Amino acid sequence: MNSLSSLDLILVSSYLFFTLVLSIYLSRNSIRNIDNYFKTESQMPWWLLGTSMVATTLSIDTPIVIIGWINDPGIWKNWFWWSFLFTHCIVIFYFSKYWRRIGVLTDNELINFRYSGAASKGLRLFKAFYFSTFFNLIISAWIITAFVKIFTILIGDNVYLLLGISTFIAMFYTTISGLKGVMINDFIQYFIAFTGSILLAIFIINSEIIGGLGNYFHLIKELPKANLNIIPDLLNTDDFMTFLAYISLVWWTSHNSDGGGYIIQRLCSAKTERDGVLGTIWFVINHYVLRFIPWVFIGFGSLILINEFPSNIDTEQIFPILVRDYLGSGFKGIMIISLIAAYMSTISTQVNWGSSYLVNDIYKHYFKNSSEKKLVFISRVFSVVFFALAFLTAFLIKDVGKAWIFLWSVSSGLGFFLIARWFYWRINAWSEISAISVSIFITIIFFVLDSYEIYSPTFFDKLLIIPISVTCGLVVTFITKPTDESVLKNFFLKVKPAGFWGPYGRDKVKKIDLKNILYAFLFPFGILLLIFSIIKFATGEIYLATPLSLMGLTIAGYIFFDLYSER
């Protein structure tokens, strides 16, 4: 393979062989039913489910987008995903408990517990098909696209051979051992991927041009401030307004606003409510803080090395070029293993999650008398078919970062109602149906206008989807019948949610949990302080980084250990 030494090839081959052997070992435990296949019968400890969450989000596409955004337009662009910290903190202190109490196999199954009537059945079928096919295929496709982008630079024409082998092994352990096999592999793969990022950061900082950490701090001061600013310049109106949209709108309007499919799948697999809470905290700390540390240095290092790259480079190619040019024999093999691990952990999750929708929410609806053995078999068939469809869809994805934003826009009206359904009794199935229909309709219009070069919608145009779809959803909510009283009562008694439950929860409402509310505000503040401290340290502003990190560690650490001590 191009630019790989014999040692690199031995390391990569050994890793692939080890993963295959582990998959065979895990397959010895028989899968008795789809609850075992998709939810591990709710026996997962917090450290495993939390690490699995972060491994899934640490996809092969993540570093190429983040490093690309640091180069253009600047690190502030990462507020697009930092803003989801607010979502995940609501998940920690509210939704993680709610999902564990409801005990569903898929998040779509909640529809049956929360809504009633024909609209409820139609919504569940539509969302299962929509998210498992169109939505999930786009995610899987950009993961495959990222794999091809990275490894074309690293190994040239052999990229499809490596993609085929890696995908086969991921498909093998996904179809044979179900979610448990996915999560165990996730646990191993996350630490491999994290190690690879640390190694790359060290080699870049110690490269001949940068010359070590001391000289790095000198060179970083010469970089354009626009690339280093956490918040964009107020005078740059477009960038600043985009930043405001990220922190004020994006996080609560997405389809992941109450957790997201594969996060919810893991929360429902938690051994206890406490494991769900601690697992999500562990995920947040890793997702936003620990794994971000090496990426900051890689990104800023690439800015220093910018003259070493071809002119007019696609910014999503910067990361693999750094791997190719700045890692020596053996270390390059370890980095390639980490990238393969990141790919396998995410693609296996997407397939398992998508198949759970197709089997539990659609197939079982039409074939109610199917045995558990047949359902497990159908789950495996759907997994294989899904892998094939994802490969075909990958040819349509060219820019991974744009795909991220497209997928947010196409469901941006739904997020408000996914949150509101837990806290307000009047939300019904028609609320979700109308919101998602309007979001899809407007997105299709924008897509057609752009495709025929009639008009090229901007990010700000896409923001219009939010008020239009939310308004339509609210109007429809209050002109349609509410959910049946018996369904609402049963839901309230089972979940015990906070919020406004009118006559259905009036006699059962607990006192307001001030501790939860306080922690829900303090924890994201602590994590943001840690993110800022990392960036300030990476830009040489150690006098700011030190107090920020101490405050962040104190807040986040206290909350974690306080919740850990609860039994």
C-alpha cells in the first residue's frame, strides 16, 4: 500500500485480525430475542455505555470536518457541535432517567406510550422509515465518504480493498452479536482512536517546521486572529450571526434534541437510571473535552504548516495529509488503526440503530405473530442490506461538513416538539407530523432551487425553517384533539416527568427538584470553561487557561462525584 512500511501493514493487519477474532468470540453468546439484540436486555454499566456513546460520535468524518473548520473559517465554527452540549446536559438531568423508565426498544416506540389514535400509528411508521432509510443512509454515506477521502490520500488505489475488509468485519460483529458486540468493540476502538489523535498532535508539534512546544507558542501568535477566536468578530456580521444561531437555535431544534436515536438506544440499555446519568456525563466529558484536546493542537498546527499544503486544497483533505506526511513508520500504522476503529464503531452503530427501526417499528407492525428467532434473523438481514445501501448512497456525498448542516435543516422543526412532549400534556402526534412535514417540504424547495441554479439558499435562509415549522406545529396542536386521557395518565405515572401536565399529573406532581435545575445550568458552564481553557492554552494564553481549567474542573468534577455517590 502506498507510503506504508512493512511495520505499518503488520500493525493494521493484526488489528483487523484481532477485531475479527473478538467478533467470533462475542458471537458465542446466543441472541435469544430482539430485546437482547438491540438493547442488551438493559444490563450495561455506565462506563461502557458512556464510552460507547463517545466512540459512536467519534467517527472517521469528525476530525476532517473539525480540522477543516479550524482552517476555514476558524475554530468558532465548531460552535455548531459545541452547542449540542446544552442538549446533552438536559439529557443528563432529565431525559436519561425518562428514557430508562419508559424502557423502549427504539425511541420511536415512545410514540405508542405518549400519543394515541391513527395519527400515532402513522407517525411511528413514517419516522421509523424516514430515519432508518433516508436519514440514516445519509449519515452512513458521509462516514464512508470520509473513509474514502482520508485513505485515498494515505494508501491510494487500495482504499476500496481496505474499506471492504473493514466494513465486512464491522458487518460481521454487528449482525452476529447485536448491540452488545457493538458496544464492547466501541469501548476498545474509542481508546485506540483517541491514542491515534494524541500521537498525531505530538508529531506535528515536534515536526521540523514547528520545532517543539516552545516554538509552537511563538508561531501561534503570528496566525490570523480570525482562525483562533472562540467567538467571531462582531464586525464580521455573517460569521457573528451564524455563531448566534448556533448557540441559540441549532441545539434545541435538531432531531437529537431529546437524546438522539443511538444515544437513546444506549440509555435504554443502562442497568439502572444512575448508570444512564453517569454514562451520559462520562460521554459529555469525553466528547467535548478530552478528545478535543489533541484536535486543537492538530488544527492550529495545520495553520502553521499551511504553506506545506497544495494551493486551493479542500480543507477536508488537510487531516489525512498531516497523517501521511508527519507520522513515521509504525506510528502511521497506529494512526491508520485509529481511523479504521473510528469508522467501524460508527458504521456499526448506524446499522444496528437503523435495523432496530425497520424491525421493531415496521416489520413487527405488519407481521405481529413472528417468533423472536425470526425477528433476530430479519434484523440480521436488514443489517446486511443496510450496509449495501449505504455504499450506494456514499457516491452522492461530496462535502461532509455541508452534509452535517443539511441533515440538521431537514429536521430542524422537529426538535422543539421532541422536547415539549416530555413536559407538556397538550403536545400530540399531529404536532410532530406537521413540524417534520413542513421542515421536509421547505428543505426540498431549497434543494430544488439550488439544484437548478435558480437560487442558492444560505444558512440564514435555512433558519427560516425553524419559526415556520414550529408555528405550524403549535397551530396544529391546538386545533386537533389531545391525546387520550388514559394514555396521558399512564405515561405520566410511568415516566414521572417534570413540567405542565394539567389534570393528568396534578395530584402526582413532586416538588421542584432545584438540585437538578441548578446542575443542568452549572454542568454545561463547567464544560464550556474547560473547552475555553483548552483553546486558550493552545493559543499560548496560559494565564487565562489555568484559572478557566481550575474553575471548570471544580464545577464538573463536583457534580460528577456528587451524582456518582448517590445510590
